[in-house]
Amino acid sequence: MATPLKNYYNDRFFDFFSSVFSEVYTTFDGKKFKEQIYAGEWEKLELKERMRKTADVLASMLPKDFKEAAQYIQAFADHYHASNRSGFGFELMFVCDFVERYGIDDVETAIQTMEKTTTLSSAEFAVRPFLNKYPERMMKQMNTWSKHPHELVRRLSTEGFRPRLPWGLAVPYLKKDPSPVFEVLESLKDDASENVRRSVANNLNDISKDHPEKVLEVLTRWKKNHPETERVIKHASRTLLKQGHQEILELFGSSSSEYLSFMLVDGLTSTIRVNEAQAFSFQIHHTGKTEQKIRVEYVIYFLLNNGKHGKKVFFITEKILQPGQNIQLKKSHTFKPITTRTYYEGLHKMAVLVNGKEYGLGEFNLRFN
């Protein structure tokens, strides 16, 4: 079983941080730092709470003036890289959290510090309150960061600029009007770093949930004029593809179902239990006279707590069928408990999507025992 992320904040990490930080802030008391972190109900705190408490304890041991304290944080980031330290990643995000918590009234110093700390562990969450409080200043800064020589700073310019950043503070004006984001995405669509390009795609996918027509325009233009961005375009389209958006399917050559026939081979089991798999198989026959690209997915309509059903789409394959070609596909879905989904006993439904057209597989009951 994987170690819970909150447990990465432990003796090993705190001793490491204290050792490195004391090399730039010589009066830093690592023993006191760790004692104060563990004081109180540490064991009851979850990841974000542990991160925040660690940031607060660090703040209590630094100069009260943020500008002065930030000098030590920046020096720590420089020293960390110059001395080739490694072995820790997201744990250092608490340093970015310190900037978010204590630098909100000093935007210029905070900007300088986030530029340094994002190279330790992403400042994508820390930048969000500044986007809300200083929109014009931060929109200018995101554009500046998009041209930075360090790939992790360029990544911050798009990841922190996502209208719907998961677990991040909402930035309502970006959801309402994402226009300021597009200039950054344009400059990074063919960035040398895969991490940056993937962030561009994630950002566009966010925007597509509120402004599909704007994203479609961008993706159509990129696909026509910038073939090297194909992977970015595909990843950015994943929500629209799962929605069966016809213009997006057409963009990728998978819009037509006129000459495709569907036949169920092995249907659903009428009743399954949690941790068991629901298996099915089907055939697709291409009756047309020219080759046809197909995108095949399956849909589960999960029973919700309110008695309604929530739709979730899962990718199966993409293929090019030749005239007269017949293919058979088999798939199974295991109803294993996961942290992001709660199962409810009762009737569930399944279907297959072929180029956005839905073919019902039937219904089944999910039981706990």
C-alpha cells in the first residue's frame, strides 16, 4: 500500500530541511523547528494542514518583515540547487505556502520569491491568491514567466493560470473570461519541455469545460498551422472527446458513424459485487468503401446517492478500419473502491460510444456482498 502523502512530512524530511536551511540562515534552530511542528495534534492533521502548519512554524522562526524573511527563502532555493541537493520534491511546497501566507501584501517580493521557490516545488497553488488580489500585475507577470529560461518557471505561468486548477483556490474572472490565458498558451504550445506542453494541454482542457467554442477555435488553428502540437491538441481535447463533441471528433477524423454497425457479443452480468469485474465484448463492422477512423469508449452511468445516475466515459481504443473490416473488442471494468468515487448499491447502466454515437449494453445491479 502506498504511503499517504501526509506522512512524507516526517523526521527524515524535517532533518534534511533544517540541515540545508541552517547553511543560509545560521541561527536557525532545527530542533526547535521540529518540536514546534510536532506539538499539538500533529497526528490528526491531513496533508494540507501539515503543510500549512510547517509554513507557520517556519514563519515564527524567521524575521517578521516578509521582505527580510524572503531573502532567506530565496537564498535557500539558490543554495539548494547550487549544492546539488535532491531526494525531496513536493514536500518543499510548504515553502511556497509560506510565500502565499505571509507575502500577500508585498506582491513584488512575493513574485521574486515564487520565481525561486517554484523550482523547488511548484508554486501553482501559492500564486492563486495573488491572481485574485492583483489581477493586472499578475497577468503581466504570467506572460513574463512564460518566457523564462527555467522550464519550471514557464510551467508556473500556465499551471498556476489554469481556470480550474484542481485543489487550487478559484480565480473566478479566469473562468468567466479566459482571454488573458491564451497569450501564455500560444507562446508555450511547442515548448521544449514536455511538462510545460502538458500543462498547456491541461489548461486548455480546463477552459473547454466553460468555453468549448473558444478552445475549438484554438485547437483547429493549431492543428492546421502547427502540426508539432498534435499531442498537446489531443490531450487538451479529452473532455470534449468524452462528451462526444462532434466538431472535435471531426477535427481528429472520428466524427462519422454512417457506415459503422455495432453488435453486442457478450452482454453484461446481471449482478456483480464490489471488487468484481463487469466484462463485455462487441463487434464493429465497417460497411463503407473508404477507410474510417474510429474512436471507441465505454460509458458507465454510476448510481448516485440521490438516486440519479452520473456519466463517466472511459477510453478503449482508436483505430482505422478498412472497407469491409470487422473487429471484435473485449473489455472489463473492475468496481474496486477508489478514493475519488463512492459506490452505491443498486442499478447501474453501461454503453459503448463509437465516434460519439452511443450503443446501450444494458443494466446491472451492484452489490456490496
